[in-house]
Amino acid sequence: MKVLLFTHRNDIDGMGSAVLAKLVFKDVTYIGVEGTDLEDKVETFIKSEEIYNYDYVFITDIPITFPFVERIAKDIRLKNKLFIFDHHKASFLEIKENYDFLTIKLKYDYGLASATSLFYDFLIENNFLDRDNEIAHEFSELTRKYDTWEWKTIYHDETPKKLTHLFDALENETYIDLMCEKLKKGGKFSFTALENELIKSREKVIEEKINYYLTKLHYREIKGYKTIIAFINYEFRNDLADYLRDQKYDADFVILVALDNDTISYRTINNTVSADTFSKFFNGKGHDKAAGSPIASLDYERIIDILFKESCVKHYD
């Protein structure tokens, strides 16, 4: 069975879907995208008609727009083989109609949803994956717990965080292959001695990077919100945000500008504000605690104006 997967690149939840796809299907092509890339990349496959050669087309972990969904719904050849799995608040608010190929779900009875958990549910419900495959379920849950931050807020379990450190220590393809082999072996999910060494090495790098970034923080009040601004490598965005939150820094948000990935990430520092709402000032979208926007939608000089120069921006101590 030939499968095409569009999923969030450089993200443990996006790559979690790639792991499950390669575990279940023999022939998988995955395309890593950001929110603004998706529609253009899908359209390229449609125009070339290459997309119609696949048995299944999956889209996971990318916020979906109503015009894009309507575009798919009108394509008779595509809509019966394409499935979208989305857990973003912005998509839930924008798309009011029901489509057979679209699953938008923010939470379960037991916790928040992630793209990997929604894709896992689809594989189980359609008998692509055995419900008794405990290690696959455990992998899905570890990914979901990290992506939703429940590893920290509810379960107080470091394993999802360690899995993320392992993901960050490896190339995407290496991580996918490693996880597929682990899941195929079965048993309980655990880390090998080598994987633990990679995790410890990654933790040391993170500590060094955080100490460096702490000397480069900018404090601004934007639109009435206290913000901390950091120019940062994309792979360390969550680590710095987590540290600032743990240390109870005096801020509503941290704005993480990652020029190496052409994205801006927004993370809440306290629980009384919404990152999704705040990100809309920068053409962004996401979740209550985490959101993002592409730098491509705002040129670099405009970003500097918004963050440092406009009348709504002022210093705070």
C-alpha cells in the first residue's frame, strides 16, 4: 500500500505520525512542512497528478484553513483517499462544517489530543494497527504527553521529555527508523544504554544553551502583555520556555525568534493568558500554551518594528 504523509517537520508530534505510518505501511513518503508550506506543497502534488497515485494521503499536525478543506472536498478523486488529523484550536474555531475526511479534536475525556494520538486512533479503528500492540500505544501516549505538556502538568513523568531529547539529538529519518525498530520488537518502551547516553549529552547541551540565552533576553511590553524576547535556535525553543516558566520569570509570554527555521514561537509563562490569541498579532495560530507564526509572512524589518519600535512596545523591568 502506497502512502503519502504531510506532517509537521522538526517536531516530535509531527514525526510521531511518520513513525506510526512507517510501522504500519510498507511504502511511505513523508513530506515535512510548516503551516504556510502545506497548501502549496499539496497543490504541487495535485497539479502534477502524482497525489492520485497513492492509496492514502494523510495530513497531520498542521493547522487547516476552511478554503483548503473546501478545495479537497471538491476533488472527487482525492477526498476519498485523503485524511486530515488536526488538534489546533484555530482550526476548530475556523471550520464549522463536518467533512468525512477531516478529524479536528482538541481533547479526550482523559486529556488533550495530539496529532500522533489522533492518527493512532485512526490506525486502530481501521484495523491497520493491532489494539493489543502495547508499545505502539505507549509511544503514542509519550508523544501526546510531551506535545500537550501533560508530562509535566499532570503526570510528572520525565520519560516523554527524555524521548524529546532523544528526538532532538537525532536526524528526523534516524529517529523514525529507530522508533520503528523499537516498536517492532515489542515489549515495554524503554531506552537502551546508548540512547540514555545521547539523552544525557543532549541535556548537557541544553543547559549550556539556556545559560547562554539567559544573557541575551529582551524585556518588552507588547499590546499590554509582558513579554520576553529571545533570538534562538529553533530546537531549543521549548527548553528555554520551560526554564523561564519553572523559574517564574515575570512575564506573560516568551517570544522565540528562530531565524534558522524562519519561525516565531510563542509560549505562555503563566496560565492566565492564551498563546494562540497573542500570536494573532503576528499572523500566527496554535494552542493556548504554545503557538507559532512563519517569518515569511512578515519581513525581518517588520518583525523588528513590532518587537522593539512600535508605540505599543515599551521596556519593563
